[in-house]
Amino acid sequence: QHCAMVCFSAAVLTKGGKVLLARQFVEMSRMRIENHLATFPKLIGTEKQHNTVETAEVRYVYRPIETLLLVLVTNKHSNIVEDLETLRLFARVLTEYCPGELDEAAVCRNAFELVFAFDEVVALGHKENVTMHDIQVNIEMESHEEKLANMIRQSKEREAVEEMKRKARTIARENRSHSAKGGGGGYSPSDGRDGVSAMVPTSTVAAGLGADVSTSFAASLNFGSPAPTFAKPVKKGTGMQLGKPKGGQNVNLLQAMAEEGEVALAPQVGAAAAPVVGGASGVRGVGNAGIQLSIDEKLVVTMTRDGGLQSMEVKGDLQLLINDGALGKAILPLSMGDNPGFQFKTHPNINKQLFGAKPPVLALRDASRAFPTGSALGVLKWRLQTSDDSQVPLLINCWPTQTADDTFEINVEYELNGDFELRDVRIAIPTTNAANVAAAAGDATHDKRANVLLWTIPIIDGSNTSATVEFVASSPAGADGFFPISVAFTSPRTFCEIDVPEVRSAENDALLPFAKQAGLSVESYTVV
């Protein structure tokens, strides 16, 4: 009975019968579908809002939409109630992906997007169990493989930087040891007479350059932030120096430009490279593991300015990457909490019975097959939607108090909710000016180019669960000028209580070596 209920085609026509778009869901010749669509305009009347007509072979389910007709061609055994429901979903897709006036030009302009969306509604002639939101998510085609590849690349780059630093330190130690033993090998960069330079051993210069190249390369990578243009001058002591920096006036000019927001200043030489921002916290050496697991969650939150929660969504996935083909036949035992409110979805090739068992296990339906090598695979996805403000990890309250016509005293407070550890927290408050800025935690500076007051807190945990920033600013738009407030952070903890404690072989149940990383980051977090 299920096989008999088939949707042959979905088409968009003008009321004159011109075919603008037709998508076939079963194998059929072009001549046959053209005959069906050419017959349809002769069968319909103009007085009905939507209806069905039949021929000896097929049934037409149609609906006028502005100046166009949306038509489904089905067999005569199909369920008319389900056909009408499918027609309504197609109508929503048509209006969603043809914004503005729905006419012939709009359909032709968005033809490819419509075809892709139609394929999400019907597959092989049968309607998929999807909503409009599911279709939009699938059409976006976010590449988890690309994201994981970028994480691996960044991990390798960090390892290269650390290796360069290590070698530079080794060379420096060898040179110091050689100078101490040789006695005559240690030279001073200056012999004490003005304008006269002394000889410097080549190896010593190479060691110094190696350290500078290492640290400057680490600073130039500066993962997660724009590449710096210039470096702040470092306050130096009176010890021995290989050289003296030149162009002091230029450096002072660059400092002044940086204060005006015209250029970005780099970290001091010797400072550690910035951590990865906006992704799962990395595990050192993950790029060399034969099996790599990535647990990544994205947070979407919209809060009201009085501290209430408007909406919150958590989207997470578990990515599996096999680098060693010999380890492809693997199973993943899971350790999961209660996770109330979460919806889970496994990859089509995953054994759903094993996932539903206690304890749950992720394994291929065909135990003789292996996971693909060299390509990340999303084996599990989960989602949580809630309006319970007790779930929000960070509450933001903004209190603007008007003191003059356009002048306000602004007090912004954060409050940690729960036992999360939030890292690299950035709170951006829209304002064209800011004076008397005072932050109880972290650092607050006004970015004149972005017109925001940026409040940064390196880490928020149980030791600083609440803090405020205060400043004075003018806003011709009133208090609304200080909204929306944007928030960003990362966390090593995920909302979903899920872990992969071990990876085993599907052939002999032996333990397999693997590396994993997990973390939470913000996709959108606003106070409106």
C-alpha cells in the first residue's frame, strides 16, 4: 500500500499553462511529464481556490498562488489527505525561497534553490517526515568536515610553533654552554666605546634570530583573531641586547593610531599564541591520532533586556574521523546522562537498535563494513530547544539611567548561571562614545571603529560569578541605542551529557587508540 502512494512530479506553472519549473521524483521520460503538464490546464476551472482533477492515468493536486499554479502529479491510489498536506508544505517552500513578489521572474531566478528544497520534501516519490525548519537547515549545508579539517590544521600549526620555540631554546642553551666552557667565545655586542660595535659570534646571532622568528611567527598566526599589523614597544631593562630598535618616533605614532582604533597592536614578543576562539577546545596532538572524535555544540540564545529568556537552542554533533584504515572497523560505546528535552538523531548507516540499548553504542548496521577513511563523518546529532531561563549559562542585565537630555549612565551586569566555566568572554555594547569606563572584572575598552564598548573577561567560573561594568555615554536614540548586546564565549563543557570513554574493535572487541575533543561555542547570543 505504501508503494502505491507515489508523487510523480511537482511543478510551478503560469495560469496560461507555461511550465516554469518541474521536478520529477521517479524515473519517467521527458515526453510523458510534458504530456501530463500540457493536459493539466485544459482540465481545471477558474472558480476554485484549490482542488484536484484526474485523468485515466494520474491525479493532479493543485493550488493557485498569486499569479502562478503549484501542481503535484500523483498516481490515483495516493492518499488525498496526505497529498494536500504535501501541497501545503510545497507552497511554504515556494514562498520561502522566492521572497518578495511571487511571479515568473522570481521562480526562474531561484530555480536551483527551489529544486534543492523540493528534493528535501519528497524522495523517490514519497513524502519525507520534515518540517520547514528541517528543510532550511538541510539547505544551509554546514560543512562539519571543513570545520574539523580547520581544527586539525590549527592544531598542527600550533605544534609547529611549539617545536620552533623548543629548538630555539635548545640552540640558545648550547651557545651559552659553549661560551661558558670556551671562555673566549663570549663577546659583548658593544665594547663600551660610542659608535664602535664589537664582533658577535655567528652562532649567537643565529640563536637570537631563531628565538625572534619563533615568537614572531606564533604572534603572526594569532589563531582566532586578525593578524596584527604592528607590535607594542616592549619595556626593556639594562641587560645585554643584540640590537637596539629603530624608529622610536614611528612606534609612538603607531601607538597613537592604535588608541584611535586605526591599527591593531600585536602581543609582546615572547607572549604565547592566542587560543582558538569559537570552537571546541583542542587536544594537543589530535592531528596524529588514528581515530579522532570531536564533540561540538553551538549555542543560539535570545534574551530580553530585563534578563528574561526569549529563546534558546543547543545544536550538537559527534564527528568521527578515521585516519588509519586499519582502525576503520570500530564501535563507540557512549556514556550518557538523562539529557531531558534533548532530541537525538543518528546517521542513516548507524545501527539504531544498538544506540537505543543500555548502554548506547554507535556502530555500523553492517558489521562487516568499515567507517570511511580520511573523511569526517557525523555519526550523531542532538538538539535542545527551551524557554527555561535556568538553562542559560550567562545572564546579562543592562540598566541605562538617563541623567540629561541624551546622556545615560550605563550599568551592565553578568551573572554565571550553573557550574559552567566560560572562557574568552566578550560582551559588546553598542555605543558611539564612552567615558568614565570602570569594569569590576576583565577589561573594557571602546572601539571607535566598531562603535561598541567591548568588555572582555578571560574566564568566568565559580570565583567570579558576577561582575559589572559602568560607563557614561550619549545616545540620541535613547536607551534603545545601547541594544542589541552581543555575547560570545567558549566552554570545555557541553550541555548534553555525553562522552566516548573508549573505542573498541568491531572484530575482536579490543581497545583502539583514539583522541577526542569537546567544547561549546556561541553561534548567536544577543540581548534585545
